[in-house]
Amino acid sequence: MTVSLCIIAYNEQNSLPSLMSDVLAQTYPHELTEIVFVDSCSSDGTRDLFESFSEKYKNEYLRIAVLDNPRKIQAAGWNTAISYAGGDVIIRVDAHASIPPQFIENNIKTIESGEYVCGGARPSNISEPTPYREMLLLAESSMFGSSIASYRRQGNGKEYVSSLFHGAYRREVFGKVGGFNESLGRTEDNELHWRIRQNGYKICKSDDIISYQNIRPTLFSMLRQKFANGKWIGLTLGVCPGCLSVFHFVPLCFVMAIIVCIALMVVGLSTGMSVFSLPIIGLGIMYAAADLLMSVSAIISVKQFNGYMLLLWLIFPMLHIIYGVGTITGLIYMPIWKSRLDGSAEREIEEVKKRIAEKTAKTEEIT
């Protein structure tokens, strides 16, 4: 089986050298591997790294391509890669990722066992570890700090899931369901995998497959990421509610509960009725207990403790609140955003189908 490994990047010159070393270390035959790099108009040395890799190893691989993504957004980049890819299997890997040597090989083994879409656990990782970053990693890795999504952790052997990261897809899957929805910013994976399931395919998560995603290196960048993630949950609700789960809205419910409790407390203070202060007190006690319990549990789970980890009980509420505020922002802006959609995303989804069909027909003519 031939495989197309697709990587898109925007200003990732610091992350790419490590990932490229991972690509070179893959045990799957290089002569059966096509590398598709997509540069999203980077202003640093990202494209130079792509070009240098292509020139240096062009005779080692089936093909190496360096493509452009003028729209910059991830969904458009993935569609560019998918439309070009000529492999029997298309694998997408984020630029912030790390993949072990057997990553491609284990994906192909799973596909050859009869699966059409597969992937594995994608726990978080850090580059250039420091005590501060180890604390951020602990916050991101904890179910209380991130989510209960099964793709974040190993376990349960082989199972079928609703979504995953760094997926491997038989090319015919995209030929049937089309490409990524380019109107979506952070939820394009959820929407694509929803369409894949709607078309009768199963998404297999195997414990034999694992990859890693490097976390944001600062608290500010992590909070900015959480806000954007929450905002896109609110926006996506207007176009594809079926691709979201109830867990996506837990931070929203938490923030709304805080707002309601504060409003009741204000009413109580203005009317002299102290009973109205009870909800905010109750909510505070319950959340503080859960926060403390999960912080202690997370700290106990690590092999090496450092003092920064004592800040987890402050980091968790910050992550929850900023995500919930992001969702509220998305919900408020969603009607305006939705009214501006011109149908180009749907046309691009169909265009990907067309391009894959044409490429498949040409391949069959040659063979």
C-alpha cells in the first residue's frame, strides 16, 4: 500500500525539525511513502525547511511535494493536501506533533485489517521541558483540564470512536464524503468525522497507534487557544450541531451558572435577602472541592513533582472560564457569521470529491 503523509504548517520553523526527524525514522518503506508539505504563507523559515527536506530526500521517497495554502486556514490546507495526495492511504499529522517510528506502519496494518479510517491515542507532550511547562502539560493532560475524549489517552484496546486526531483514511473515504469544511476554524475535524460516520464508515482507534501533540509553551498561549476552541464550538453549533457532544458545552454551563449566581447575589444584596447569596456559595464550594480533588489527583499521578504544580488549582478554573467565555462569544457572533457564509465551503467539499475521482481514474488508466 502506498501512503501519503500530509503535514501543513504556518510559521512552524521551531517545531518542524523534530517532526521531520520523526518522518525520516519511520519504519514503513520510504519508497511507498509520499510526503505532502503544505505551507500556509509562512513568514519565517517554514517553507525553506520544506524545500530543503524535499531536495535532500527526493530520491528516498515515492514523491515529495511542497504546496501552497493561500487561505492560511487549516481546513483549506488539508484540502490542498488531500486533493494532491496520490497514496492509497492519506495520513494527516499536525506540525506541532511527534510521531514514533512505527506510526505509519501501525496505521497501515490497521487499515489492511479491514478498517477505512483509523488512528490512535494522542496524548500531550512538551518540547524543551521546564518545571513551568511540566505544570502546563499536567493541566492539559488532566481530564479536568482538557476533556474526557478517548483520543487523548491510551487504553480500551481497539474501539470505535466519534472523532480522533492524526487520522489515517483510505483515499476513497474522501472520494465519498469530500474534504474539510473550510468555513470552520477549530472544529473541522469534528465536522468531517461526523460526515464520515453519516456515510456509514466507522472510525477505529487502536492502541497500537500513538502520536503526540506538543502543548502551547505559555499560559497565555494556552488560554488563547482555549478561548478560540470555545468560540468555534459556539459558531459550529449554527452549522453542524450533530458533530458536537454535550461535553463541549460543560464550560459554557459552568460560566452561565456563575453569571446566574452572581446576578442572584446582586439581587439579594439590593433587597437585603441573604438567601439569594446561597447559590453562589454553594457553587463555589462544590467547584472548589472538585478543583482541589482533581488538582491533588493530577499531582499524585506524576513521577516527578515540582512547585509549579501547586498552581494547578488556579489554572483549572482559568481554563474552564476562558473556554466558556469563548463559547458565549461564539454563540453571540454566530448569527452574523452564519449569514456571511456564501456556500463556498460546500462547493469546496464537492470539489475535493471531484479531484479525487479524477486522480483515481488516471491512476487506474496507468495501472
